[in-house]
Amino acid sequence: MSSLEDYIRLYSTIVQEDTMTENGVIADKLNPSHITLKVCPPSSEVYLSIVPQLATLLKSCIDNNITMNFIQPFSIEDASAFWLSAEENVVQRKQFVIIAQESQGSSEDEADYNDSRHEQHVLESRTPIILGCVILYLAQLPNAKHRAEVGKLIVGREHRKRGIGKMLLDRMEDEARKHGRKILVLDTETGSGAELFYERLGYSKAGVIPDASLAPDGKRYTSYTYFYKRL
Ligand SMILES: CC(C)(COP(=O)(O)OP(=O)(O)OC[C@H]1O[C@@H](n2cnc3c(N)ncnc32)[C@H](O)[C@@H]1OP(=O)(O)O)[C@@H](O)C(=O)NCCC(=O)NCCS
């Protein structure tokens, strides 16, 4: 996997798989036992193999006018570029990408995922469908080694309200604890469903910054609500 063109080619395959989910093929069989939570290992090969699906999730949010740092026009190349820019931090374990994916049904699958020697095989024959993702950013400043930031929590539209967002946050919090982090911070659009979601999951509101950013369609300013949670 060496160029953006390769990602775009792979993206076309994934769009076809997405169509499958919209027809209900995946959604029908979805229940917690069909979902696996994984932290992407610090391997370029493994990380790059999931970038096309992560890009699809991010583009879908921007296309649906969800405030997430970007504005239109926003292409799949732009979305891929965001995730590709994180590669070094993932490899250096400064940030962790946690994904929820449809289970493949055996412990062998976990081994395949975590073993980059199998990457090509995984890509070609049975790349699992990623249902959602979240990023855990470990603060790097000398006085903030106990803090982490949460970003890009996304559950695919057709998979929402089934507990996947909560599963992702639970797994992300475990990972934060594992790295000695004691407080999590994040911001989200004021008045959005995500704001209610974080409240529901025990995050405390720290405050609101009015008109902090432009909505993806460029037609209005959106406010940020800042949240924190002690671990
Ligand atoms: C926010 C998001 C991640 C929630 O994911 P999800 O898988 O639908 O959430 P869950 O099913 O795990 O819901 C957990 C709880 O939050 C509540 N919740 C989830 N979405 C909600 C919404 N839009 N409004 C109100 N409550 C909501 C659920 O009802 C559930 O409560 P319960 O335990 O009482 O049943 C998802 O809607 C999403 O991807 N949105 C677009 C991207 C986004 O805005 N991300 C946040 C950016 S910071």
C-alpha cells in the first residue's frame, strides 16, 4: 500500500460493502456478540490497512454536516489525508485508534489482525467492516502526563443507538487507564446528539465556547461544549 491512489481503489471496494450494510445484511445480524473492539497496534501496515474505512466514516460525518474540524468541499482524499497524518503518532503510541468491527468468529482472526505479515491476506479476502472508531490522544506535555483527549468518535449511521458508541468509549477509557491517564477531556457541538450521549455516559460539562467553529456546510457557526471525566 504505497499511494493515495491505492487507498482510493480500496475505498471503492468498501463503498460496495457499505451498500450491503444499507440493505440490512450486516445490520440484521448485529448484536454485541457480533462486535469486536480493538486497539490498532503500533504498526504502520495494520494502521494503513484500516485507513480507507476510517476515512469513509469521517467523510460521512462531514457530508451529514456534523461538526468535526472540516468543512465542505471535503473529499475522500481529504479524509484519508487526516488519518494518514496520524500514522506516526499511532506508531509512536502517542495516540490510539480504537475500532468496533464486526466479529469474524475466531481467535485466529485477532491474531491475523495484529500480525502485519497477514496484512495482504486480510485486505484481499476478509477485511472486517469497521462499524465505529474513536481516537485517544495521550497528552505529551511534561505537566499533563495524566491527561488524555478524546476525538473522532464516530459510529456508522446505520449502526447507531445499539450501544456501539458506549462500547468504544468503555474500551477507550480502559486504554487511557492502562497508560496512567486520570482525566479525559473532549469537546463536541453544543445541542448535538453527541452532547446528550456524553452526558448520558457520565461526562461532566466544563463549559461552552459560543460560535467556536464553522459548520461543514459553511452556513452557520457552532458552539463547543467542553466535557471532562475523571478515571
Ligand atoms: C454520538 C455517537 C457516537 C453515539 O453512538 P451510538 O452507538 O449511537 O451510541 P450508543 O448506542 O452507545 O448510546 C449510548 C447512550 O447514549 C444515548 N444516545 C446516543 N445517541 C444519542 C442521541 N443522538 N441523543 C440522545 N441520546 C443519545 C443512547 O440512548 C444511550 O443511552 P441509554 O444507555 O440510556 O440507552 C453517534 O451518534 C455518532 O457517531 N454521531 C456522529 C458523530 C459524532 O457526533 N461524534 C461525536 C463527535 S465529538
